[in-house]
Amino acid sequence: MQALTVLEGLPSLAERRTDARSAYSQEREPLMRTVAHLIKPNRVWVHPDHTVETALILLRGHQLTGLPVYDGQQVVGTVEYAQLLGVSPETPVSEVMYREIPHYTPETPLRTVAEWFLNTRRTFLPIVQEGKPVGSLTVFDLLPEIGRSYDPMTGLPWSDTLREWGIEQLSQGREITVIFFDLDNFGAFNKRYGHLVGDEVLRRVARILVEETNPETDIVCRWGGDEFAIATLRRREEAGLLAHYLSRQIASIQIPDVDMPITVSYGYQGGKRTREREQVHYAATVDNLVNLASQECMLMKGITPARGGAQLTLPMQAAVEPRPPERRIRIQTVSYEREGRRAKARVYLQIENRVLEGVAEGEARLHPLIAEAVLNALRPILPPNLTLSLINASETQGETGHAVVNVILLWENGEVRQELVGSALMRDDVARAVAAAVLDALNRPLTRILESL
């Protein structure tokens, strides 16, 4: 199943915050680093009719890696030192020059230019603004920038890139959601299998996060150690489904001679605002979303983040080396009866020899009624101070042609409020798939509850 991609229409810059921005444009923090930070003026160039010998003399004399090729006031190509070696000195530049030049300006993000250098294996790039050449950039100019911003082991950018991306999106009136991932028991994993195997796990996780996200709406980074983060333009609900799907993909990683499961905890925060914010500090907003998402991730692990020194009652248990629970909840039967605009859902679950029955009646909407019936069946075994409610139940289409049922639940226990996400592949029985998705969302907390029964 491909990760979900849902993006609401993005408002134009003219429609949002025009007046508010002008008031504090001087106080905004610097956004993503662009070509303007590193661009150098073009002091020498060649004409298409010049010879390779002339180009090499200029390159060597000025210790350059490349030259722009000018025809009048326009850049029509480039030549690079390595490209000219071995070419007859009398050959016109026009016969060997690179003619494909991307239209990058001083406002182009450095990350975009770095990707172009990587994909084309070129070393020199002229920069044009309003049809006129304004300077150039080489791959060697970017090396210090790339070294600071990218993790060489996973190939992912570090957190500063995500932060700059988030600031840029917020400054353009868009909303973002941050998903924070933390591998479970990774310290114990490294001690058991060694850092070489641990590094391979990190690379596999990074590959999954990149392959299952959309670069047009998402950015992935390595936050540090065994932590990763994604910032996305998806709605909060879709970000939750994406996080859940990615956690399943990570759990499917197989490493030779490794029998310890690879699991991940996650948290996510963000989504649509209910009203406009003025004089907002974008960097602080991004940092706050990351902090909240990481706290939610800690809750999933079973680690209590301090809030004024108070200890919270957690819905999740620490993910120690998992083993199949001794007591499992199984779906016996699921029924859905409709009469006009009303319907009744009935679910029977089984725990060993105990049968739990849940009923829900209301408007004829299959997915939410089945989900509510499952929650009602579970209430007798849930702690009395726990409130469990349905936020959303829906279907999406997977690559295999099968639909996938997704549910989002809200777990409230004292001061703790956390969204739980579950999904199940729908084959023939829609109602049973909804029930399975609810149990999937409750997988970790139910394990702890069943052990206490």
C-alpha cells in the first residue's frame, strides 16, 4: 500500500496575511538558505566560437572548474575543465559545451541546487535572474553546506533542513504537521548485534521514510541518534494514518541473523488553525510542534514527559522485546442491520473463554457504527477513568486494488490525551475490516490491559 497523499488546496500568498506580514517582515527569522548565500560573480566567460584552447587557458589561469558560455547578453551553455581534457585545442566551444541549463535564480533553495549537481554529475552552474546572468555556483561551493546539513550515513538532511522547510511553509500561509519517530530499544539492539547492524537498520528506516512519502508535500530528516522526523502539508488526520503505515513498514524490516523485532514509536502534532495568527514567530511554531510530537512519541513508548513535575497515567507500555501476548482478543462475529436511515451494529469479541458484546445504533453509517460497537464491547475491560472515543473511520484505496480501512481513536486518561491510529486490509467483509482496524489501533494499550486481567 502506498502511503496516503492528501493535500488541501493551498491558499495564495495574496489571499492570506498580506497586511500582517508587511508589519513585521523586518523581524522575521531567515528562511531556507538559498543560492544568494553562495553565488559568485562571473568574471570571465567564453563565446561559442572560441576554441577549447582559449577556454582551458582561462580555466587554468583563474583556477576555475567551469565557465559560462555567453552569446551577447545570454548564457547559452557551460564548459567544465574535466570535460575539455583530451579534446582537440582547435575545437569550437559550441561543439562540446553543455546546452541544458536549469533556470535557477538567487532565490532557489540550496537543497534544490545540490540535488541537481548530484543527479547530473556536473560541477558548474550559471545563475540567471530576469533573463540576465548574475553569477555562478560550483559543486565545491556547496560541499561545506551539504556537510553541515546532511547525514552521510542515511543520506537524509539533519533537523535544520526540516526546520527551515517548516518556516518557509508557515511564512507562505500553509499549515504543517510534524511526525516524530523513535526506534524502540535501539540501544539494546546495538549492544546485542553491534553498530554495523544498527547502522544498516537506520539506513533501512531512512529508505522506507523516503520511498513512502511525497517530496512535494513532505520532508524527511534524521533528527539524531535513532530519531527521525517528517514535516508534511497533509492534514493532521492523514499524517496520523501515514505515521501508522510507516510504523508497519518499519516493523517488516528483515535483517539476516537478526531475530529481535524492529519497532518504532511515533507522535504527531499540527494541522489546520481555527483562526489566523498575527506577529507569529515561525521558528518557535515549528519547534513547538516538534516538541509536542516528541512528547506524544514518548507516551507511546511508555515514558512519562514531565509537566510541572506531575506524573501522568500512560496509555502505552514500554516496547520491550515484543512477544505474542498470552491473551488475545479475537473477532467472533460482526453484523450490521439497516432500516431506512437508521442502522444497528453488533460485535462479538472473544478473550479466551470470555465473550464481549457491543452494540451501537444510529444514523446508517457503517464504518462509525461498527467502530462504536467495538469500543462498546471493550468498555467492560477498560479502566473506569479511561475515555475512548472515535474521531474518524474511513476507507482508502491501496496499490493492490484492495481498500484499506483506517480509524483514528482518542484515548483520554486523566491528563493524557492521545490519538491512536489503526488500519486493516478490506477483502470481502467491510464490517469485519472496521472492527480489525479498531483493534489494530488499540494493539499496544490492550496488550497491557489484558495482562492485568
